[in-house]
Amino acid sequence: MDTKKIENCIAACRKCVDTCETCSTENTGKAGMENSVKLCIACRDACTNLINASKNTATNLEELCKKCEEACIACATECEKHADMHHCKVCAEACRQCAKECKAMLAETA
């Protein structure tokens, strides 16, 4: 697997973890934002799992990458609905970038 693609994916995951954490924190307790919080936490966790697995050269990297991509797309789709809030807009952008990098990394394994 292309080392540069892995590095790009992990860098995007790190950014996504940070933005999802901020977004979920900002939205916790706000009416109508329960789904956003849930998806941000799921995305953060999927990205964290992929980061940790990449450090250990796990054999299930491809599976974790797919889960990460899916979580990022779901989170971005939800956060884009609330793009009038800066933290949601930033989160959606980071999630879209992370999904893109995951997809590029998966293309290497296909």
C-alpha cells in the first residue's frame, strides 16, 4: 500500500477527530442536535480506530478504512444541514476530506 496515501488518510483522520470532538461538544444539549452529536461521536471513534490500527499495521485496515469512510460521509451529511453554525461547517468539510482520503487509500487495496 502506498505510504503517502496512508499518511494522507491518517492526517485527515486526525483532523476529523478534532473537528468531530469540537462539533459534538458544541452541540451537546442543543435541541434538535442529538443526531449530529451521535454521528460526530461515531465518526470520531471510527477515525480513532483507523489511526490506532495503522500504528500497529493491523490486518483489518481495509475494513476499518471502509467503516471510517462511511462514518465520515454520514457525519458530513448531517453537519452540512447545520452549516450556518461554524463548527458544523468545519466538521462537515473535515469529514468530506477524510472520506475522500479513505476512498483513495481503499483504491490502493482494490
